[in-house]
Amino acid sequence: IIIILPTLKRRVTSLGLSRKTNISDNELRSAIEKELGKSGCFVGYCKMWARIRKRGIIVQRARVMTLLKELDPDGVETRRKKRLRRRAYHTKGPHFTWHIDGLDNLKPFGFSVHSCVDGFSRRLLWLKSQFVRDGPGWWVNFFKDLSDLGLFKSTDPVHQECFRFRFMQILRNELNEVAEMWNQHIVASSKFENSSGPRGRPDCMFFLPHLYNSENYKVPVDPQELEEFIDKSTMCLADWSQEFEEFAIKMTALGLQPPRNVNEALDMYVTLIKEVEKLP
């Protein structure tokens, strides 16, 4: 094959090929150490080679493998044995790190459960339930049973409105009790060496961090900025629509009081469905 030099250069450029970087072992070692200081501590030599290549350092994979064995021998051995290495977790004090998560099991019934835990004290900052537009264990089974019995149709907006109207507050009360019990019980120290969380009650660790050689890392927020955030947020939706609000007011005027337990909520929900079916 005969090819002229300019054509060869264009082909090399189009394929993203380039000459090996003239870099010393010390410089390459420094680049790998920077990656090991981040999430690169969990990757093998192939991904490490790809990472430093993105930074414009083009070297042989063998050089990366050799230096990685030198800099991270434990990691190389762990990956060779295919063992999971837990990441080290440490947080300085209350409000330093929050962890937020949600439960999707109740979404088909129009409920969204979400919570936030303080990383230091493991205190539940909130455990809330609210309405979701796209609509825990016992509750999931309870709602599914109602659906199986034909008492609830997830595709019927009227059923969803009545459902939330009668069950939302009951579910919230249950979640509040769960959060209160959790925040007052004793949390043991982690059995894993990678965690440095203290032992104690979440409420005590959260409100009295000085007893655990820590301090409060809460940062003040401008109240006006907080109000603007709430106004623009789509998370704080009403429990039911404005159209259903008028119907709910009429039902309350007829003596339909808020339920005190699940059985009362179920009876009132069935009553509401029957009243709606009577409407023209």
C-alpha cells in the first residue's frame, strides 16, 4: 500500500490516534495518585488508563498497571479476588450531610413517601407523605387489597381524590410515629470499620453534638430566598384538587368528620364513593 504523508496524517487525526506522551514515571505516578484520591480508587488499570488518557496523557497500559500495583496494592488484590470494598463514610456533625430518599411503592395509589436522614446523628429530619401527579409494607398491602376488591381504581381520578381525602392524614400520622420512635431509640455504632458514626439516641446526637465531640454545621438561609423556593417548587402540591375541595367541604358540613384510624377512614371512603355515584 502506497500512501502520501498528508493523507496518513489526516487519517491518524480522524481516528483520534496520537503519539505516546513523553512523560516520566514520576509524572505518571502523580497523575494516577490524583485519580486514586477520587472515585478512581475503585477502578482497575484499564479504566485508570482511560481516565488519564482523557486528560491527554497517552502511555502504554503496562506502565499504568505497574504503577497501580505499586500505589494501590490492596485495591488491586481486592479486585483480583472480586471482593466488594466498602467505601469509608465519615461526617463531621449535624447538618453536615443529609441523605434523601423516597418510596415508590405507594405511587400507583397517589401517595409519595420521602424522607431525609442526618448523616451524623442518623436522625430522621422528615418522613413525609404527599400527593404525586403520576400517581411501607403494611400500607402497600392494604391499598393493594382495596384495589383487588374493586374498592379502588387507580385510573379513576374520583377514586384517587376520595382516597387521598380520607387516608392522607392517617398515613402521615403513622409516619410521624415511626419517625418519633426512631429518633428516640439508641443507635449502635456501626459494625463496619469504614463508618465512624457515634452511639446514642438520634435526637441527643442531633441537638447536643458537643457531647459527642462535634458541633452543629447548620448554615443560615435567607427567609425570603426560602419563600421564593417554596413558591416555585413543584414538590409541595395540594393533597387534592380545587374541584374536589368544594365537594369535601359539603361532606364535612354533613357531619363527615376526619377519621381517627384506618377502619374509620375506609368506611368514610366507601361512603364518599357512594355519594359521588349518586351525583348526576
